[in-house]
Amino acid sequence: MRAPKPVTLRLRNVVYSYGFFLLLAFFIILFSFISNAFFTVSNWTQISIVACFLLTASAGLTLVVITGNIDLSIGSIAYVAASIIFLTADQSPVVSIVLAILVGVALGLGNGILVAWLRMNSLLTTLGVMIAYRGVSLVITGGSMHPAGATIAALGRVKFFGVLPLVFVVSLIVMIVLQVVLSQTRFGAYCYAIGNSEPAASKIGIPVRMVKTLVFVISGTCAAISGILSTMYLGEVTTFVGRGMEFQAVAAVVIGGTSLFGGRGNVLPGTMAGVLLLIIINNGLGNLGVSPYIYPFVAGVVIFLAIYLDSLKNLRRSARFE
Amino acid sequence: MTPGAAKLRMSDISKQFPGVKALDDVSFEANRGEIVGLVGVNGAGKSTLMNVLGGIYHPDQGEIFVDGAKVAFHSPKDAEKHGISFIHQELLFFASQTVAENIFIARLFANPSFPLFVSKRTANSEAAKYLKMLGSDITPTTIMEDLSVGERQVVEIARALAVGSEVVIFDEPTSSLSLKEKDTLFKVIRRLKAEGKAIIYISHFLDEILELCDRFIVLRNGRIHGHGDIKDITKRDIIRMIIGRDINYERKTDRTLVEKPVLRVLGIRSGALLKDVGFELHEGEILGVWGLMGSGRTELIRAILGLDRIDGGCLEFREKDALRPISPAELLGHCGYITESRHTDGLFLNQPIWKNVSVTALGEYESQWGFLDTGEEMGTATKYIDLLKIAAPGNATRVQSLSGGNQQKVVFAKWLNRRARILILDEPTRGVDVGAKLEISNLIRDLSREGTSTLLITSEIEEMISLSDRVLVLREGGIVADVRGTDINNANLMSLSLGEATVQ
Amino acid sequence: MQHTTSASSPRPAYGFLPKSRRGIINLAVAIVAAALTLTLSLTIPNFIAPRNILNILEQLSVLGFMCVGMTYVMVAGGIDLSVYTVVSAAAVVGASAMVAGYSPVLGCLLMLLVGLAFGLINGIAIAFGRMTPFIVTLSTMVLAQGFAIWFTSAQSISGLPESYVETVSGKLFGFFPIPAAIIIVVAIVAGIVLAKTKYGRWIYLTGSNEQTARVSGLPVRFTKFSTYVFSGLMAGITAIVLTAMVGTATTSMVRDERLMDVIATTVIGGAGLTGGTGSVLGTMLGLLFITVLGNAFNLLGISPFIAMVIKGVILVVIIGLDALRTQGERG
């Protein structure tokens, strides 16, 4: 059998691969010790609510990034979904939610066709699409705030056992389903293969374009669900839905260990931990009574470090291949 | 299936390319449990033959039979369907995934109890089966990027087995392997043979052919120039067949040069690739560096120019009247470096010709206000378009719309414009049509007459013989001979590089 | 015969037409913009009025500096997402210095310095740390935003010295907005440097093929580095102009959609993600087009949101045409 690799190398790999988990654990422990309010059930319920929108959208984005692409339109799709809820306010909530999700599917499909079949650059394409989609939903809502239907707003307040919000359960289900898809299905294996080497994948006979299209459909669907969850929780359709979410999501996905170069990463635990890290920094600092104005700066520093780590990993990797 | 028929038979295959008959009535067969060696110099037709077999080229004439049944290949997929697999130098693999996933990626197993999911357990055990068949101890759950190049190659062979290939073609498989990995590969190939596969093995290294193969086929100029059983033949016989007696390339340079060294290379070492290489390059000289693939010729150039790391050695360069030590990076500044990979590091494809030509001497076009004199830049480009007979509508034509030969001339123009004292040419005529080849050869000669020193690497022996004033023969990372004058002929160069003493 | 060359016959060149299809797209954008302007000026009563034209110019100057910076970065093959939050970071630092009683000149210098500092971080990480532009500038984007919020405690800074506000946002000769004058000067200088100097050529060639540029002896790292520093500097100038125009400095001087506008404009103006293409003139035409469109919709009383949709669609169409062209050339 092959000789085991030197232990030092493994240790370094652990730090590189799981560094952000250590960071997350560090922050949780730190905040728990310093603040009494942090490690309480009600605070974690709060965290789960604040996190669920980003969790849902980032989960879908993770698949896109694993194939080596990017989707900047998720924030706009979330807002489109929210505005569909507003448009269909006179329908039954079921119809309204289903329609909103279908629109997410359709918009994602549009992205997929542009990127996979017309071979357009995903970064610039989804950037253009992002502007257009947001414009569409602003036209629908007139750029102002509208109350969501009573049933939908009520759904946003549902808590199982008084502590587990429905909106978080939905995002948890989305994440679990996507992680299972990634790790247990053919489709998941294809995603990684395409991210590793698209030319090799197509030579070996993987339906590359199909997989890429589907990945964008999934991302669009998740974004739509995220928009619906925001509407439920806020009880309103506002222009803040999904605003700036694309960059937060990209940051969370990268912090969670999914490489922007494609081919590696996961939804659970990676992306979830990435999102939680961002949310917990805000929440924890809030509980500490630190000036709230420092949160974004701390978050910025953490994101910068995480991204730096990702690049280091990739430098090492490319050095090995040359 | 016809009983007794050969596993694979190619009969009377001909293929014509513009200006060249790449394959002329080539027939051969490969049987089960047999390793056939395919040898010949570059351009002899090996690659064309294999591309016909792989469904990439369609032959003008001839037929292919698998198990006695006639088949037609229109795409690489057709070839695969008939059980033909290629193991190329550049491996197809997915770095972050496991060995088992790499083997079965295109046809993962369904989980018996839940068919939507894949069964990793089945994949792992099946992968282990194929790896064991190959005599390898790679664990199926290992991540691909943790394997060495040799191990990755074994995984790719396992993939070929897993898709049910009956014919496996190896194209120069050992060129990036260590000695130990090579032994492992040979063991694997022998296993394949024992499993009853038909194997075609293409290599420049005759020792490998003699060690591994049962039969051999020699191609030269698109025709079969010898075949038979390995046990009936000596290395010398094969060399004779590869070189042929009929053609002896005419040497067009027979001039006496004043030996005035411009560059002196001393004891360059780089891992196992280069062992203590030293030579001098004189003013106005065309110095050929001849060697087979893997002999270290490209590595030598890259080491001298500081593009790869070196472990030892030093360089001296003539400045004014004396040789002075110089670093590889500084030397790059005095050299023009022309490679076959002009798309990656030779040209700015989406830019016009004139911007490509002026890049190496931008400072000369600056006016006193710091503006570039575009007109003068274009004038320079036009001058070179005329001088080198670049077929382009004008100096503003974007380089990507030119043919390969004209693109290569633009690369020449770029370095001529810097008035580089040393030109380093690595396969300068690869992918260039015959007419342009001739023009480039003439250009190289003209330049040397004007005093430019040239270091020439080429796989085409005709080019090497007709251009070089002197030839260094490299073998296994060391210089084995310094051939001059009338000794520069194909018999000498081939036998020296293949590892025989001088034949004639 | 391992390689066969596709000896494509070179296309004929007509002197008056652009040589590349990309050039034709640029020309098309310019023609459409001109036609649009003409139509609008004939149909909308107030459109051609000097006041509206000056108004357009003034609007244009807000995005103009960032677009010029982005053009440099994108021609060199990169992207800078941080530029719009760097404007806020620079604005709040300079503004608080002025409010604290320091001279407006020092305040403006500080704004430039903050812009440069962020450009420096981007440039070092990308050119010397060999990190990917997209992720580096994404993280400096968050960093600059965070810095601005932390620095000001999310308060807007008002009470700026009159002298500063009136000078920068004032009118030249009593009618010509100074911001518009500055953007015109900056665009002309930046355009000439990019198109006509050795340094400009380095930027194009580095963007076109970094490998070739290195083998040809160009200072590739310096070139890449400098484009990010320049982009940071442009963010600093935006801060100076915008703070004076708005009259206050806030943590969100430029809204996030504006970043998309900047990138979209630069792409419409001829730049691509692969680098080596684009020009300041093209970008300014693209910007003019987008601004005129927004202005006309405004005058016609059409929702600005529809303008957003149109911008997005134009961007996608242009990227699509670009993708088709590249495939055509490959195949």
C-alpha cells in the first residue's frame, strides 16, 4: 500500500480546508463567553430568521459556483418573486407562491440558456440580466412598498414549538436537498466534473450544457424561494428584497470553502457555515453592545481573509500541476 | 464476429492533405493479447493513422474492421462505441473527485434500493476490481489530485477498461513519467495484454518498443517501411527502417564561420531533465539542437531563458568585446524567442499586425512628448509585411485572421524589430504550410548571414540538416555529440539520438 | 501532419469601416445614440434646451470618472467592483476633515488619498499576490463600505465649507457646470494616454495576452497594478465632485445599481472581460447614450425602471454578439 503522507502536510490541509469552521467556532465561543444574551434560544431563533434568506439563495448559488460559473442575478430574481406575490395578492396564497417559484424557474432557465447554449460569460451576462430583472420588478411594484397578503404574512410568523421559524425550516430543507443532490446523484458528480475541467467533461460524454442550464434553473428557483421567504417574514414587498444579496451570497459561498475556480465545495456544511459566520458576526457584536457601525468593517475583514485563504489554496494547487 | 479475424484491421488506408500524402495505402492489424509498436519520425504518418482510427479524420480510401466486421468512424464517440480507447499524453481527469468517480464519471452506478442516487459503494468496489486487474494498489477513494502523474495515467487506463475497451492505444505515454512510473506502466500494459486486449503502442523510444512489444510497424513518409516480430529484429534494423536509405537531405549550408562566441552555456543542470549541459553559440551561427521527444531540448531552452528553474550552471553573454556573466532573465531581454505555441505566448491575437510588431521596441516610437508615433509603427509593420511576404490585406489586419504561417512570420517580425542578437527557435515551422516553411527557412538563413546567432530546435530532420551549421545531439538530458559539416546527415543524427554509435 | 492550418483567406479591408465586428458594434451604438438624440430633440420640447444639455452633462460626470477608471481596468483584463464603495469611504474621510475645520484643499487631497489607498490594496493583491480581480475587489468593496460606516457611525456629514461646495459644483463662466468641465478634461487626458502613449499600449497588450506581453518584455505586473490605482484615484475624484454636488457625504454616496451601470457602460463602450479591447471614447459614448436615454425617459414621464430594463437588455445583447463573434472566429 501507499506510504502515508507526512502529517505536517495534512495539518496544513486541515487549516486551509476547515479554517473558516475554526473561525466560526471561535466567534461563537467568544460571543458566548462575553455576552449572556448570545447563547440563548431566543437569540438563535433570531439568527435563524435573519440568516434564512441568504442561506436559501446561497445554497443555489453554490451549485453554480461549483460548475465554475457565477450568478449575480439572484438578488433581482428574489425581488421579482416578491413582486409576483404582490401582483397575485388577490389569488390564493398557494397560487401566488407557486407562480412566484415558477417565475424563478423561468428566469433561471433564461440565464442557463444564455450561458450554456449561447456560451456567454456568466459574470457579465448575469450582471446585465440583474439590472433588467430588477427593472422589471420595479415596474411591477412601482418602486414602492406594499403589504403582502394576510395569509402570507401569517406564514412568516409561524414558529414550530415556539422556537423554530417556518422560514428557517424551508431554507434548511432547501439546503439539505441540494447537498444530497450534490453528493448523492449523478447530476451532482457532473457539476463537480464540469467545474474541474469542462473540456474533459464534454470529451468524456457528460451532457455539459444540460447540466449548466439546470444549475442556473436551481439557482433561480432558490433565489425566488428566498424572495418569498423575505416577503413572508417582513409581511411586505419592499425594494430591499434581495438588494445586494448577490455579493453577500458570493462572499458566503467563498468563505464556506467553495472555490470560484470551480470543482470544489459544498452546501452543507460549507455554505451554511459561511452564511452563519457573516450573520453571527453582526449578531454577536450587537449583543456585545459594540458600536453597530463596526460590523460591516469586521465582516469586510473576515471576507477578505477568507478570500485570501481561497487564493492561497489555489496557488498551491496550480503550482502542483505545473 | 468472424472467428479467427483480427481484433482490429485497417486496410489500404490513404489520406491526402493539401500538398502531402499523409497516408499511402497503409494496412495493419492488431490481435487480441498482442502489443503492436508503431514507430517512425515526426510526420511519418503515425498521428494521422491514429486520428483516422479515432474518428477525427475520415480516410480518402480504405476500410476499418473490428472483429472482422466493417465499421465507419465519424466521431471519437463512434470509435469508443467499438471499444477503441486512446491514452494521450494529456490526461483527462477531474482533480477534486475520487479515483472511482473519475473511472465511472460518465456512467455512474445507480443505487439498487434508491435508483435516483448513485451507489458509491458499487463504484468503489468496481473501481477496485479494474485497478486490481491492472495490478495497481491505488485506493478508489483517493482524491485524484493527490496522485502522481503516473498513477493518474493508470486511472485513465482503468477508465478505458471500464467502458469495455478491447483496443487500447498509447500515444507517447512515457514522456512525462519517472523511471519507476514507467516500469509500473509497463506492468499495467502487460496486464492488459494478459486480459486479451489488443494494444497499439506509439513511442520514439526504441528501447521501450523492444522491451514491450510483440510486433512492430515502421511508418515513413506515410507508407509502411517494415513490420515483423520484435524477436526477429535488432535495434539497428529498426533504425535503418525508420531512417531509410533512399533519401539523403541536401545540405545547403557549408560555410566556414569565424568562431566568435556570443553565448556560452556552462554546466546547466535541472533535476533529472538536464545533466550538466554546456555549449557555445557563435556569431552568425545556426546551431541545431537535435533530440527525440523527452531528450530535454525544450527544457534546455526554457532553463537558459529563466522560464523554468535551474539547479546549477551559468551563462556568459558577449557585450562589447568580452563574454560577461549574465542572468537568464537578462538574457531573455537580448533574445528573440519563437515557439510553436504562438497563440499562448507569441502573439496578441485580437490586435492588429502593427501592434504585434512594434511591441518589442515601443520606446523607439515615442516622440518627445511621450506619444507613440502610430504612423511610424504602421510603417515598420508594412516594411516587415513586404520583407517577410506576409499575406495580409494591410498592417491593421488582426492577427487572428491570418493563417498559421503568416502568424508565425508576424512573430519573426516582432523579434526582428528588436534586432535581437540571438534568435531561439523552438519548432518554428510547426503547423505552417509547405510554402511558408520554405520562406521561414530562407529567412533564418538570411538572418544568420547578417550576424544573428540562432539556436534551432526542430523535430523535422530535413529542416535540421539543411539549416544547421552545427548540431548538438541531446539524449536523456545530456549532450552526446557535437556534429559538424558533412557529418550532419540523417543517419548520424537518428542513430546518435536513438542511442547507437555512429552508423556510417 | 499533426496540425492542419485553416488557411482562412484574409478579409478585405475597407478604409472607412471599422476593422473588427466589435468596432461595428461600437459604431452601431454611436449611431443609435445619435439617432435617438436627434429624434428626442425634435419630439421633446425641452430636450435640446441648453439647460437640459448642461443637466445631462452634469449627470454624466457622476458616473464618468468611475467609467474612465473601469475602462483602464477592463482593457487590462481585470474588473473593479470596489469602486463605488470606495467613493463613499473617500467622501466621508475628506468631508469630516473639512467639517472639522481643515482646508478644503486638504479635504480633497484626503479623498484622493483614500481612493488611492484602496486602489493600492487591489493592485497589490491582484498584480503581485496573483489573486483573482473579481474576488479581491469584491472583498475591498465590502471593506470600503464597512470602513465608511464605521468612520461615520452611519451618520451623514453635512455643513461642508461653502467655498468647497460652491467652487466644485459651481458654474464656469456662469453657465457651464464645473463637474462637467472636469470630466471632459479627465476623459480627454485619460483617453489620449490610453490611446497614444507607451503606457496605454502596455495596458492593451497586457489585457490582450498577458503571457505574450511578459515574453515580449512588457512590465505586466506594474501595468496591472497601475490600472487599479488609477481606478482608485478616479473614485477619489468622484468623491470630490459628488460630495460637492450633493452637499453632504454619506456612507452610500453611490447606490449599488450604479456599479452595474458603470460596468455595463464600459462594456457597451467596447470593453470585454477578456481584455485588450475598449476605449475611453467608446465608454464615454456609451455613457452619453445611457444618460440621454434616462434623461429622455424622464422628460417623457416614463418610469426610470423601464430604462433599467432596456439597459440590462442592451448589455445582454452586446455580450451575446461578442460571444457569437468569438465562437465564429474559433470555429
